[in-house]
Amino acid sequence: MAATLRRFNGLRLLKSTPALNLQQAKNLSSTSSWASNNKKLIGAIGAVTGGVGALLFALEQSVEASGSEVHAPAQPWSHRGLFSSLDHQSIRRGYEVYKQVCSACHSMQYIAYRNLVGVSHTEEQAKAEAEQITVRDGPDDTGNYFDRPGKLSDYFPSPYPNEEAARAANNGAYPPDLSYIVSARKGGEDYIFSLLTGYHDAPAGVVLREGQYFNPYFPGGAISMAQVLYNEVIEYEDGTPPTQSQLAKDVATFLKWTSEPEHDDRKQLLIRVIGILGFLTAISYYIKRHKWSSLKSRKIVFVPKEK
């Protein structure tokens, strides 16, 4: 055994090597060398990314400025706050406006009567609304189709059987489905409100074809939809004065809800997330301050035993 150890010692396999100093360790670090050699590349990539982002923003602004329509001004909606919910009374009134005015031309094929339950109507009220329509159903046991009253699972009826019939009844224009119209239009509910209240006489030099009307908020200014909202065009069930602006505000709020039915749930979830993150932040600070700091700042010293 002693001879074997002497041979290993002669080959320097058991010989201790001197420790590296701090400067030598830094020179051997691949991370520091990679960072120093690629600083210019990272800076160039950042500059190019920032330039492309600024260019895209400038192009978007220029396209908006070159449009022929007037941009809808921002309205003080009650649901614009970070924790503000939709006005459910306004949603119910907006449903009345859609039912009595808008549904004559526009469909809402993605909204069912059951969606009204707990939002603007009770279950019994929603059932009563659904029973006012007639649905073609079947076949029955004998293979025949039949008409039945609507139920909660039925969707809002379309005023036209197909797109061709809709265009024939509106001088070739196709009334869009309103289920997600707020999310589909730039400006959202501000655009809807401004469009419904923005009809004017065409200025000099603007030529409109037969069946077209001038609205500066519509692209091109010429719109095939006539003005449909006037003061007292309908009567609200709750007695709210049905002015034109009130009608437009309520139906815009209703369309905001149909486009984002999860709006209130999303904001409630935000409150919960903030509460949970606040609690976790407090716990993390406590652990850092009173638990981890003592471990981080401790000093371990090796004291060899005296011979």
C-alpha cells in the first residue's frame, strides 16, 4: 500500500494544486466573456426592435389621420373604471331598444335568451321574453316540422332568412350581426354611440346615392342605415326619459355586454388576483426580512482543532 501511494505521489495525482485567485476565475468565466463580446449585438437588436415598433406606431397614426371619417370622442362610461362593472339597468333598457328598434334589420345570432338570466332579467322574465317568438322545430314523431313558442335555449331570431333577403330589403346593403359589434369596431361603444347620434345633412360637395344618408363617423360618410333613434321613439318600462342620447347610451351598453359577457367576471377576478398577490407580497417580505436575511448574512468560519 505504501509503495502504491508513493507511485501516485510521483505521478502527482495526489498533489494539491494552488487555488485560483479572483482575477483568474473571472478570466475563465464564459458568461462574462460572452456578455462583453456581444454587447454591441444586443444593443443593435434593441435599436432595431425599437425602431420597428416606432415605425409601426407612426404608420398606424398616419392611417387613422388619413381616414375620411371623424373619430368618435371618448364618452364617460360608468364601466370604464378599473373596478367598475356594467350598468345592468342600462343593459335592460338597451335590450328594449334592440328589441323594438334594431331587431327589425339586425340579427344577434350568438345571443340566447338564457344569457339574459341574472344580467338584465330574472329567469321568469327571460322565459316570458323567449315565449314571444315562434320557432320552427322538428321533425316530430311523424316526421313533420312544427311551430312552437320560444324557450330559454333559443337564440334571438334573425329578421331575414338569409343574406340575399337582407340585401334585397336594404338596397343591397347587408345589416351586420350585432352580437360582437362593439369588439369588431375601432372605438367600441364610443363608435356605436357617435354613429347613432351623428346623422347630419350632407355638406356641400358630398354626393349621396338614393337610399344613403350622411354620417361623419361612418367610413366614407355615406351610410345605408337611416337614422333610427329619435326622442321618445320608444317608452322605457322603468320610466326613464327616452331621449336620443339616452337611447344610444343604453343600446351601446347592451352591445358592450353582448360583445364581452365576461366583463364583470373579469374585473371581479382582477380584484381577487390583486388581493392574492398583495398577501403573497406581504408573506414574501416577512420571510425575506425575518427569515432569509439571517441566513444570507451569516458567516461560516472553520476553526481547526489545535493539535
